[in-house]
Amino acid sequence: MTTRVASAEHVADNVIQLLSLIHISEVKPEGFTWKTGEFARVGLKIEGDEVFRAYSIGSAPASETVDFYIANVTGGILSPKLNQIKTGDSVLIDTEVGGMLLADRLEAGGKDLWMFASGTGVSPFLAVLSDESITSRFERLILVHGVRTWNETGYVSRLVKRSPKLTVVACVTREKGAAANARIP
């Protein structure tokens, strides 16, 4: 189905040419549903063909928008074009969703929820952290986010809801000053 982009915002300006990140917030298409931790295929018509790639949904199901955080892969077919999307443009979204990072797969009884991600792989954890039905089950929430530069940490710190039980650890590998600076494989 085709849907309108509610807003498109570059969220890491120092990596636009090589690995730029864009936040696409789409108006939730009528009847489109998902569970926290799922992904959907987003696409565009390119030279007459529909080209899709799977991206984790970065918003909780109660959200009014479907949020994606998309890394621009140099030489890629789709992501450079998605990184040029503007508010009001149209994109394709596949209404069939999937995923394995689902709340019912988290073992019961744990006190801590550790979330490890690199780059835009943080998307499903942003959805988890905005879903009270999941976060209320844990005493401590720890998000470890591996990135190349400090600039790539800004959108995560803007988006996570401040909570005394949340700790965010940025592992910045190409600049100094991070408490952790080793790559997270």
C-alpha cells in the first residue's frame, strides 16, 4: 500500500554521505497493525519496479505513526532514495509484518532487560522503551548502543523517555570520550 510520510528528519548529520540516518515517520495506514519488535518492508517505485527492504519499526503499536530509522548504504538501490524523502512524499509499505523481538519471547521473571544494538539496529528497542506494557515488567532497563560517532547518539537520547530505571550506554568507536569505545559485534 502507499502511505504519506508525516515527517522526514535527518537525525545524524555527520554521516549523511556515507551512512546517513533518516527518521521516517509515516502516517499509520488504516488497518495497519504490528506488535512491538516487528519489522515491515518499506519501498519505492524505482525505474518502474517496486523495491522493498525490511526495516524495524521504531514506534509502539499505540503510536499514531509508523517510525523507521534508515541507514543510507552507499551504493545501495533503495536507502539513498529513502534518505531523500521529504515530508508529504509517498512511500510503499507492505502490510505484512514480522519479527522475533517480541514481548512474549522475553523470559518471565527477569528483573533487568538488556538491549544491545548498533546503528539503526536500535529501532526495535526504541519501540520497546516506548511500550509501557513491556517496560513495566522490569526493574532496570539497560540500552547499549554502538555507533561510530557521537553525532549518531543524539536521536536516541532525544527519543527515549527519561526514567530512573533506564540506563543508556553509548559505545562510540571513532571518537574519544565514551565510557565504552569498543565495537559491539
